[in-house]
Amino acid sequence: MTRQQIIKDLKQYFKASELVCSHIYARWGESSWQFLDTDYLSALLVIRRDILKSAMICNNASMTQRGMRCNRCDMVKSKATPYISAHILGKGGDFTVKGMTADQARQKIKANAHLLPCPIRIENGVNWVHFDVRPQDNFGGKVYEFKA
């Protein structure tokens, strides 16, 4: 599937403004898709459409830095040390899944890992679903679990 087709299919479920911070969206609008990694978008589509089959909420009126973050975001500006996260790179996001807990969603993703188009990392021990496609050294599986 091409990047253009992935984005077209994702637009059935997400707006660009939901996946990037407000600073990025204010500057680039719907062109903000260009900053999101293709593997991330592909995995997001499969997780939303084929695995969870339920609405996933990233950014909204009350949660604004759960998708791609830029240098103007408070969560980034407040860091005292270099901050190179999957969020900064356009390779990850945090989601709430309608109708299931974060643990239920993570279990469903792991149970259906064979559907994923690429390896992902998921964060454990939090009440949201963070997943990203940042490479994980010395791991050859589909779902790498970590604690931030």
C-alpha cells in the first residue's frame, strides 16, 4: 500500500489535527500529514481498522500533546536534557480507545501482532495506549513492551 493510500484510508478515522500538536497544525494544516512517519501511519491504520476496531482518540480539546510534538510544546520545552522521543520524530502517539481500557487494548494488539505491518513498541503501566515505531535494538519480535 502506498503512503498516499494509507493516509487516504486513515482520513476515515483521524484528522491531521488529531495526530500533531496545535503548533504544527496551525502552521501546516492538513499538510501536517507530511511529518508523520509512513511505518507509524501504516501501523496506526492496522491497529485502528483491523485490530481494535474502535475509535481511538489522540489529541482533542483537553489533550493536546499526545501526538507529534514540536519544540514549542510545553512537554518539550520543559525538558532539561535532550528530548528525542517517538513523538518528536512523528513515529508515535498516545491514544484512548473507546470501549476498552488501555490494558485491554494492549492485550488485543499483542494478540493480533501478526497483523502489524512492522514492529512496534508499546508502553506498559500507563492508562493510555502509547505505541510507536521507533527501532528497538536487539529485538526481533513484533511488539516490544517498555516502561518510560
